[in-house]
Amino acid sequence: MKDVEDLARYQDDFIAAAFDATTAAMMAQPGFAVYRNTLLKGCVDNLAANFPTVMRLVGEQWFRAAALEYARAEPPVSVSLFDYGATFPAFLADFAPAAELPYLATVARLDRLWIECHTAADALPLAAEDLAALAPEALGASCLHPHPATRWLLSEHHPAGAIWIANREQRKFISSATWSGDSILLNRIDNTVQWRLIDAGTTAFLDACLCGDTLQAAAMQGLSLQPDLDVAATLGMLLQAGALITLPESP
């Protein structure tokens, strides 16, 4: 039992040393520095793959310097390459050199949402015909649910969605005269992640659907945030995007 505990302690020390150059005992071992640098480079490369929009905005040199600091503070906890960097957006929000780019953390969140959308479970999308057969009262009382691969985000103070889309599509972002927030929807169709800017009220509508509210209650939530929201057009857009799943069967 002691041998097992000693091995586990050694493994923990080894991993800790790989991300902390101040651990002198491990660093003194021949070849360890090479292993450590290789491991850190792998983490940085993984972050570059998972956050391509962020790297395009800040440049590779800036990104790799920030990613290295993150890798030292946040070692991987999963063997899945997609899982690494879940807390990278929060790291950027508190990263002093990123203060001049206040939208960067939100852009990183969108890169992360792209991964979630890409790797989410599949499900049969809700079709317009599924709702057309319902009486108005039954339709209003229905609970619509976001598709497992549907993601959305409201950026209150910055056009992070438009910035993300422009850079994801590798084109120049053209700022409007009014610098304001926006909202974005990500969904997956035929194994391809798609995106579009949406109304702020649509995000409130989806938030309510996610919480299990009825269609009528979700519509009210959307209208409370955006009084001019066209609920019928919003529902039609979400159905066309495959952003909702089939209605659950009654018990």
C-alpha cells in the first residue's frame, strides 16, 4: 500500500513540476526540462487550435505568450484535446495585457461555444409541421427545447459576435458608427457549425426555453428584453436553423 501511495505522490509531483519551474528536485533530473517544455508546447498548441479567432485577433506571438501563462496555471485535467481551455476565456478576462481588448474574453467564449456546438450530441430537430398541427392554446402551452448543439450568447457592451464572425470567416471587421453589443446563435447542420447574428430578445427567448418555460412564457421573456421582437419570425428562424428539438411526449 505504501508503494502505491509513494508512486501516486511521485506522479503528482512529476505533473506539478512539469508546470512549475520552481520545483527544483524534479528540474534537476536529466532530461526533465526537455519533457517539461514539450508538454507546455503541446498545451499551447492545443489552445491555439481551440481558440483560432482569439489568435487571429492578437497575433501568434501575443497569443502563445498568454497561452503559456495559462498552461502553467491550468494543467490539463482530461485526455480530450477539445476539453482543454474551458477556463481560458475567464483567464483572458483577468489577463492584464488584454485590458485594451475588452471584448477578447467574449470572443474566446464564442470559440469555446463553437467547440461545444461541434461536439454536442445529435438529436432530431423540431420541424414546423410538428407545431402546425397544434391548436393555439396547446402551442402556447408547449415547452420547446434548444437542440443539444445549439449555443447562443448576448454581448451587452461590445459587438463581440460580429467581431468573432468576421475573424472566423477571415475577413476584416468593419465597425459601425455605433459601438454596441450584439447577440449570436451557433447551431450545427449536417455536421457543420453555422452562425448568425440574432436579436437580443431571441437570446432571452432561448434562455427561457432552456429553463423549461412554455412557448408563451418564453415569448414574454423575449418581449420583456426587446419589446419590438417579432416572436413568429423568431420561432420560424429557429425552426429553419434546426435550433430546437422535437416536443417531448406527454406522460
